[in-house]
Amino acid sequence: MKKTKVALLGAGFITDIHFESYHRFIPEAEVVAVYARNADKAKAFAQKHNIPQWYDDLDKIINESGCEVVDICLPNFLHAKAALSAAKAGKHVIIEKPIALTLEEADEMIAACKKANVKLMYAEELCFAPKYERVRSMVKQGAVGQLYMLKQGEKHSGPHSDWFYDKDQAGGGVLMDMGCHAIAWFRWMLNNAKAVSVYATMATVFHKGRTVCEDNSVVIVEFENGVTAVAENSWAKHGGMDDRCEVYGTGGVVYADLFMGNAAVSYSREGYDYAMEKADTTVGWSFTIYEEVFNQGYPHELKHFIECIQQDKQPLVTGEDGRAVLEIIYAAYASAAAGKKIMLPFEPKVSKPIDLWLGTNQ
Amino acid sequence: MKKTKVALLGAGFITDIHFESYHRFIPEAEVVAVYARNADKAKAFAQKHNIPQWYDDLDKIINESGCEVVDICLPNFLHAKAALSAAKAGKHVIIEKPIALTLEEADEMIAACKKANVKLMYAEELCFAPKYERVRSMVKQGAVGQLYMLKQGEKHSGPHSDWFYDKDQAGGGVLMDMGCHAIAWFRWMLNNAKAVSVYATMATVFHKGRTVCEDNSVVIVEFENGVTAVAENSWAKHGGMDDRCEVYGTGGVVYADLFMGNAAVSYSREGYDYAMEKADTTVGWSFTIYEEVFNQGYPHELKHFIECIQQDKQPLVTGEDGRAVLEIIYAAYASAAAGKKIMLPFEPKVSKPIDLWLGTNQ
Amino acid sequence: MKKTKVALLGAGFITDIHFESYHRFIPEAEVVAVYARNADKAKAFAQKHNIPQWYDDLDKIINESGCEVVDICLPNFLHAKAALSAAKAGKHVIIEKPIALTLEEADEMIAACKKANVKLMYAEELCFAPKYERVRSMVKQGAVGQLYMLKQGEKHSGPHSDWFYDKDQAGGGVLMDMGCHAIAWFRWMLNNAKAVSVYATMATVFHKGRTVCEDNSVVIVEFENGVTAVAENSWAKHGGMDDRCEVYGTGGVVYADLFMGNAAVSYSREGYDYAMEKADTTVGWSFTIYEEVFNQGYPHELKHFIECIQQDKQPLVTGEDGRAVLEIIYAAYASAAAGKKIMLPFEPKVSKPIDLWLGTNQ
Amino acid sequence: MKKTKVALLGAGFITDIHFESYHRFIPEAEVVAVYARNADKAKAFAQKHNIPQWYDDLDKIINESGCEVVDICLPNFLHAKAALSAAKAGKHVIIEKPIALTLEEADEMIAACKKANVKLMYAEELCFAPKYERVRSMVKQGAVGQLYMLKQGEKHSGPHSDWFYDKDQAGGGVLMDMGCHAIAWFRWMLNNAKAVSVYATMATVFHKGRTVCEDNSVVIVEFENGVTAVAENSWAKHGGMDDRCEVYGTGGVVYADLFMGNAAVSYSREGYDYAMEKADTTVGWSFTIYEEVFNQGYPHELKHFIECIQQDKQPLVTGEDGRAVLEIIYAAYASAAAGKKIMLPFEPKVSKPIDLWLGTNQ
């Protein structure tokens, strides 16, 4: 078996997770290079993980590292540029959420990959998280009868990197960062049923000094099949990561919780190394997670993409899916501004989604 | 200590709960009579509970039973009539949710009790449920910093009595039946802060053959203090009662669950008498609740009202609170019809709340 | 209704709990006096709770306070003396666990109460804790088929009062303090089936500097009906009180948890007043209990005793039950010393149970 | 990378789990052949999993299949024979629990593998289960201070295969089948500290018609470092698999639950494919497990052994560990017969462990 060569773009939190996934779970791939805008960061990441090459030049890593796959873990505003460069160079693209800042960028990325005949996967790990996949599989069998409501939320106390809080780099707040997960997962659970309308309420409740972006949001998406889906997302929730779903059908219900619902329950007077993502402390009671990367589905997701490449298959989650998520995010920001549900399709021209809520003067 | 004499109006599920509360927990009161429209039902209830008098005539029980308190557990459309009769007769009134079918009825009830100088309490047991009260007390102390979001939901598979499904008797579906709890509790947690806007989505997903009323709803209430509150209610959720709240603040979070979160966890091959309200079966795994009436706060609520009477105090939850809840319910139905948030105050003239969603032609 | 007059002996932690139970839940009784060996403590307790009389003379409170019931919440070594004085004075006796330091004392107490024709109740609140009683009731119905194993444990990080750690005042460590609960509850669940044998292992693992008594123990009791029962008790378990039972039968299983299993789950950056008994902190994650006294069954237990007096009934848990528990505790200490199971009956002459483990030279 | 060739001995429940582990998680290995005593079973297993060779002759699969590793998943009484044949043929051996029926067999197996210079691993998956390993790692850091008590239990309603219930094939009941896990895990958590004494109680409570072996047991192991460990095991516990541990230290506590504590919580009116090992039904409430094989540590365990072979390292869990577990099981049976703790070392000559409890006349 020839190993598929991967170039990692980015050297932050999520890139670590991708690296661990390839390294521990995907022998069919090898990470050959890493890129960061900051050379020191790139070099340090490469050394830490024993990656042979590092770059601080985007075009060079794409064109000169010998990679077949470009795995984009960069800040949102760099997604389109990186994907277009990769496509141009004939490299397969897997891209972290959200797909891009604008629908036009997304369209361009999709078209470029198509034209270059390279695969484009939208990396939504919740579509691969094993507990959620267990839920999906039982629901498909009719375990809960006919679906009528879905809920999913991700909440923690806010990202560590500064760019998340900058509306121009991120394009929005918690909705861009974590709301995209819920929306992608709703569509995945519903076989990509069409979203009909979107309602959202949002506010900046905790990080007011740091950002104008929303750090708490509730989004209601209505689908053509009559299912109502509720996404709750927050950067203002303390005590560690919360990632839960609830599935309601006419014949039953399923609750799944990826963090507290998997954790060992611990009390420590002295504390210990690590409880879970974004947990502030390990002193006192904590919920101690294990195999955090595996349980969120990253290895399954990336392995799937490598298989798609090696076996020339279509990824299960595509650029079109990423675009559909982004359109719903657009509608959510517009809804929060208008105080009414926004009907889809909804494709206003904007330079970033949050402008639809804040206006363009901010 | 002289016992305060109570007449129970109604002989159904909730009346049983009120009776148990008085009988086991409130020695300061005694139930002297029960009324039901159906004489057999009234008589059977009186015999079962050893109540000295039963009536099938509303005016008679109020005027001739010797009661000081009229405790109204009747179907919604009879609330106003019963309360007005009681006030006219100079009896104190405690009334189950929702206060009435219309705001005009509510106004009339409040005015009549005021004029008659009798106390009127809106019986929202969640304001007295001991676990929720523990949550409220810690939140008041600042345990979670400044509140920014509240969630509460009640869900089960639907009431047993037919009148709940009849829009003319009930005035609406699950929102009238259970959404009122969430809304009252939000206001209670927020010291009766003013609600500013209401958004709702609702549908009939499970009981389509039985009712035109909504059996699943999500309602978002925005308050003047910036708190967002989300009420989820369902008559389509199987496996027994679900009653949970989540409280989010800038300094923490609290989750409380009144049913599964209090239950013994049981597996039984043969089954047993009872697991919890609306549980379909006790075979296999079940969540076995205990002191169900106490844990929902009914004894605390009714004891408080008896104390208000004996010590001439103002009830903590009043007719005005019930009216405010009803106004939010109006707005929710109107919002679901309009697809946009409804600003408060909102006082359209209708004959029942659900007309604002269904229209008056249905 | 004439209120039954109660004198409280003791002014510590458990006496507060008894007072709250009478005051909030048992209108049929009134606390007329409190006794403590230390006059200041007695006076402070009386003032705090608005109790009309306080005493620092045991005979006086019994004979001069006008009480009908003596409720003994004193350190273990004073149990017999207080009970005998009460019986002699013709007062009904309810006594906190353990019944006494020795079987001879227990026999004398039982005989004295019998002779004086006063009631003697052994105050085992787990026999009245509503969640455990729900478990018992479903088990009686056959929910789990035929019982084959019971488990129960109470664990926390150790009592606050010094006398618990003094082998002469307490007669033993955690087994005397908390193991007695498990043992009494096993007998209660089994309709007072005869215990056949006892095995125990114990050690001093955490409070070595403070006591020679055991602070961790596991006791296995085999009953004549073939049921095996396992009691786990600890004064070395951090993070608050743990009180759980598990019931195993050939047709199912029930798990009940009185503290974490009832609690609201909270995360607080600043902390708040109180989470649960023996919780060290409320900062970070905590399990917030509510109606702690009610949920442990104290009001139900004491109300039952008052009813027994007013209606001249036999208490459900008697001095004989307390004695049977003590005999099993004797056997447990002897077993821990001998490394083998001790067959019952087992009635060695000792001045306190722990001598059977430590020997009399310590 | 050359793949290490594995021959699977056995074609039952556990062999399926081993196959899934190799297939999904261990690209460094390939299963080249399967053996069962029954040719049809061997053939069916091979076809189901697309394994190139199948055998019903033990010597042939070992000597002719081209395997480098013999993975023994046979009934207990065949363990020694298979391991000795494998060693003789110069094949590495990994063996499912328990190591053998007798200490003499274990000694012979260890010696044979040593002499043949092949690796022998005792396949205790709990030493690799990721949640338990997370617990171990935090405990090693001092998260709970100094350990004083460990608990672990596995319980379900009994194996499906008949041989488990036959004392001559299995050597004992639930203690041989599942108690071995707890005992191995205690030693693992304690860095193979020496066990000093063993006490056990056991009975046949549910499968009386099918076996004379014990189907419920409690075993207490005392270690030289003062830690007390309690193993609870049952074949009489309904509702699916239970696999939990509790770790108590002077500075804290950890609770981990591999099944209910990881599961999605589901209610289904119609049921669905599968909830967890040994769950009787999926109708009603169920606890739906995911990645069951991964979460029990099988892939990690087998991957470790393949690495040991490829990198010539000593397995972390050895034949000596398996022997030490068996010695403790001997002592447990003897203790249950004698009603006293048995001191180690304890090496009586018997033909199977359960004889020490039943006597040799049964």
C-alpha cells in the first residue's frame, strides 16, 4: 500500500488533532509537510510531530512538498485562497469548517476543484463521530419512528486563538465556529433534506471586551420534510466542552452526549493533567474524557477522505454541503437582524456572514 | 390552629395531586368538598379520598360547602367562570395553569378578586419545585454570574383527558398545557423582568388524528435584561415525563432534571406498578421516580397559598403573573403564524390563543 | 390535635436535622426543650431554633421539661444512660444509631422501655428515605424477581465532631458511624431475615493521625434466605456524601443514589452557599443537592414515631433491630481481626465493638 | 511494512471481536487462518470475514497456515494444549483469559514459550480499555492521592455458549469468566503489587438448572501495599453488560463506567438492531453503546502485541500475570469453601479451580 501524502496547512489546535488522527489511526496516509504563516510556529509543529518538511509559504508547500492532499486548517478568511491554490496545483482538498467566508468563495472553490478533477471534502467530524453515527444508524432503522425534531449544540468558554474573535478573519462568532457543526449534522441526519427557513437569536454576552461577534446563539432551521432543528452554540459556557444531541421521533427519542456523557467522573484534591477541551481546572469534580479525538470522529473523517482518494470515491460530505451550511449561516445572521425567519434560498452579496447581523458599518 | 377549608373544583389527574398535597403535607388546610361536572366522577373522587361533600353544581359547591378557598383544577375554558363565581362569593382563589383562555377573562378575574378582597394565586408549581428552587437560590447568590440564557422544557406523549386536544376547551395545545410552565418559570427566575419579544415555531407531529392543536413547540422569549429564554414542549415525546432546566450565566451553568435526574434506574423483566408520569411501561429499563408530587413542588405551592390566607400575605405568584404568561402565549401563537418575533405588549382580541396560529376559520 | 412534646438530647449536626424535620414536616409534634452537656451550646441551639427551654442537665430535661418523647442525638457512649433515664421517667425514646456501645446496654435499654411501657424506636432513616422506600416497594412487588444481592454504602471524608474519632466515645469508626445504616437497611429490605455470617475487612487509611478507628470498611453479610449483602463505608472519600444502593434479583436490578443521583449539576466560577453534606467546595463542578433532610427520610422517620405514640402503634424499626445491627457490627470487627467469617449469633462480652478488632490493649 | 500473520483459534463471540480489532485497527497484522473444532463453524467464520484459510485440525493450523502468531480464543480447557503446540512450533502466543485451568498448565505454557523463545501475552483487554487507561494515567499522576481501595465488576446475564457452564471445560463459573478481569486490572493498577490475601463469597443464584458453577461472586483481595480491592462479578444481572470501576485514594476518587457510562440513552417503541452486549431487548429504554470493541480495549491490546513482535519488546501483560490471576482465583474458590481469607502464595494441586469450592466429588 502506497501512503497518500498529506500537507497540513495550519499549526494550531485543530491541526494537532488532524495530525494525531493521521498518525495513530490512518496508516494509509503520511503527513509530509506543515505550513504556518509564522515560520517559527511551522518549524515547532514539524519538530514536535517529526514531520519532515515545514513551510511559511503557502504556494511552496502546495507545489513543492510532494503532497497529494492539502488539508486546510487555517483561519476562515484563508480558506478560499488555500483551496484555490491547491486545486490549481492538482491537489485534493479537505477543508475544516466553515467552508469559506462567502458563498461566492465557496462556489469558486467547488468549481475549481471540479475543473481540476480533484476531490473536495468538507471536514465535518460530527458526521463521523462514532456515538453520533450510532445514533444515526439506529434512527435510520426506525428506532424513533418518524423524526420531527433534532437538537444539537456545542458550547464552551471560547477559543484560545485571537483570530476567532476578529470578525474580518473569522466572518462571525460562535455561529461560524461551532454553529456550522450543528447545521451540517442536521442535514446529514436528514439525508441532506432541503432547509426551508431559518430563525436565529444571538448576542454577545461574555466576550464583550474582546469581540463584536456573537458568543451565544440559538438557531432554528425548518426542513422541507417538516423536521424542526434547533442549534445551540456558546462561547460563554464554563466548565469545559459540551457537545450533545437529541433526536425526537414519533416512536422514540435518543440522547447522546460526547463529553460529559462519555467521561469518567473524578474528584481530585490536587488536580491532574487534563480533563477535557476547554476545562478550566481539574481540581475538585471534573469530567475526564478519554480518546477525545477518536470520540469526535476526526480519524474516521480523515480516513474516509484518504479512502476516497485511494479508491476514487466521492466523499460523503462535500463542498456543496459546506456551501449549504454557509447559506443557512447567512440566513441565521440575517434573521437575527430582522427578527423574522428567513426563507431559503438566501444568497445576498456580502463580504462576510456577520455583516448581515451587524450591518456593514461596524 | 383552625384549618382552612378548601373546595376542589375538578376530579381529574391534577386534582388528585392537589388532594395528595393537602392531605400529606398541609395540616393547616382541609379539603371539605369536591366538584365535577359529572356527578359520578365527583362522588367517586370524594369516596376515594374520604372527602365529606361532593357536588356537580358549581355555584353550590362555592356557596354551600363552607369552603374558604376555591381550588380550580377544571379544564381551561371553565377557569374564568369558576374564578368569577368564587370571587363573587368571597372565596379565595387558587387556579391551575393557564389562568384563562383570554386576556380579557384574566383581567376580569383579577379585577373581581381584587374587588371582592380575596386572594388570587396562579398555581405555577415549578416556582416551588424544590430542585428548581435550589437552582434559583444559588443563581440569586451569583453562582453562575450574570444570567444570559435560560432553558426549560416539559415533554411527554400527551395528556390522557380528551379536553386537552379540543381547541375550544383548551384554547391551544402543548403550549397552553405545558409551555405555560416554562414561561412562568422564566419570569420567576428573572424577578418578573419584562418580556420584550417572543418567537415560536410549532407543529402537530404525532396526534394529527386527534387534534388540530400543536403538539410540539419551541418558544424563544427575549427579556428586557438581555436574557434569552428557550421553552421546549412536546406531547410527542415517549418514555415518560421530561422536565428539565438549564441556566447559563457568565460565571457558570446549572442543569436540573426533575424526573430522569431524580430517578432510581431499574431493569425489570416482569415490570412493576409505576415508574413515572406518562411512562408507557415498566418492563425493561425504566427510570423510577419517587415522591413525584413533592418533587414537582405542589405541596410547597399550596402550603404557601394557605399561609398567605392565614397570615394575610400576598401570594408570590399572582393573577398578574398568570396574565403575563398568557400574553406571551398569545405572542407565541401569533409568531408561529407570522414567522417573525412578536413584540410585547401584545393584546389582540381573540376568543382563544390558538386562533392566532390557526386563524379563526379552523 | 394535641402536639406531642419532644425533648432533643444533643445539639450537634444530627440534632439540627431532627429539629428541621419536626419543624417543617411534623405539625403533630413540638420541640419543647434541648439538652447539651455544654450549656452554651444548648442555649445557642435553643435560641437559633426558638425552642422554649434548654438544659445542660440530662435528668432535668427528661423530668422537668414536660416532654413526652426523648429524642437521643448524643454521642454513642451516652446512648444507654440517656435511654435508661428516659424510660425510668416514663418517656418514649427514639434513638439515633448505633443503639449503644454494647449488646448488654442494648438489652438493658430494650428491657427498661418494655418495663416502663414506653415506645423505643431505633432511628434508621434509610428505612424511610423516600427513594429507597420506592425501591423497596417495587422490589416487594417482584420487580427484580428473587433477591440475591444487596449493596449499600455511605461514604464521605469524615465527621466534623471530635468524638467520632475517639474509640471510647464512639465505640468504633466508620462502621459504627455509617456501616450501621447499611446493615439496618439490609435487614429492612429482607423483612428482618436472620443474618447467618459476617465477613469484614477494614483499615485506617486517611485519618491515621486522628484516630485508631477504622475509616474504611467492607462488610459482607450472608442471610438465611441466601442473600449476600455488601456494605461499603468510608470516612476517606472526598467530594461530598455518597449514599447509594444496588439491588440484584433474578429478574432485574435497581440502582438508587441519594446524593449525586438527585443533584442538580453545577459549574460555578465563584462558588455558592452549599452543595451537599461534607462537600469541600462549591467552586468548579459540584453536585447540588436539595431537600437533603427530606430525601434522607428523617421527617418520615420521626413522623412515624410520633404517629406510633399518638395512635399507640409499634414502631416499624425497634430496639431489637438496633440490637441486631450491633451484633452484626460486633461480628464485623471480630471478622476483620480473625480474617474469617463469623457465624451468628455472636455475643462476646466487650466494653465496645472495636475492641474485637483492635484488641483491648490499644 | 510486512504484515504479521495471525491464526485465530476459535470461532465464537470473542474471536469475532479479535477479528474486528485486527481488521479495522491493526494494519500491521493480517488474519490468515481460523480454526474451530467444528469444521462448519470454522468455514462459516472464514467466509463471513473473508479469511483465506480455515481448519478443524489444531496442529495443522499452527504448523501449516503460515502464521507467526497464534491467537487463542478457545474454551478454557483447551488453552494449555493450544499454547504448548504453538510454542513447540515456534509461534508467538496471545491467549484469552483465563490463562489455563491450572497453575501447572500455566507454568508449563510459560516455560514452553520461554524455551521456544516466542512471546506470550495474556490478553487482558481491561489493561488497554481507553477509559480505564485514562483513569490509570491520572491516578499515576496523583490525581487521587494514595490509593486505598479499588473496585471493579463485570456483570451480565450469562454467556451464550454452553461450555462456560460446564465446570470441566471452564474450570469454574463467573469468577473464571469475568472475575479474572477484575483481578488482572487490580494488579495492573497497582504495578503488579503482590496480593497478600483473598476472601470470596459466591453462589449459584440464577442458572441453577444449567450449572453447578457459581454465577455470582464477590472477591476481596488485599495487597501488600495496603490496598483493598473488591471484585464483583455476576452472570445473573439483567439488562446488558455492566463494566465499572471505582478508584479511591486519600486525595480523591474516580468512577468509570464502560457501558451505561458511555451509552446514548434511547427510548424506542419499535426497537432497533442492537444496544450492547447481552442486552435482552431494544424496546423501551435502552443504553446504546458504540464502538464497543474499541471501548473495551481489544484493538489496543492486540496492536500492542503485534508491536511487541515486530519490535521485539516484552508484552506489558504476560503469562506470569495470567498465572498470578489464576492463583488468586484458586484462593478465592478455596476461601469461599473455607469462609476465611486465604493467604498467598497458594498453590494446591487441583485439576480445576472450582474443585477448591465444590470439592472433587461434584
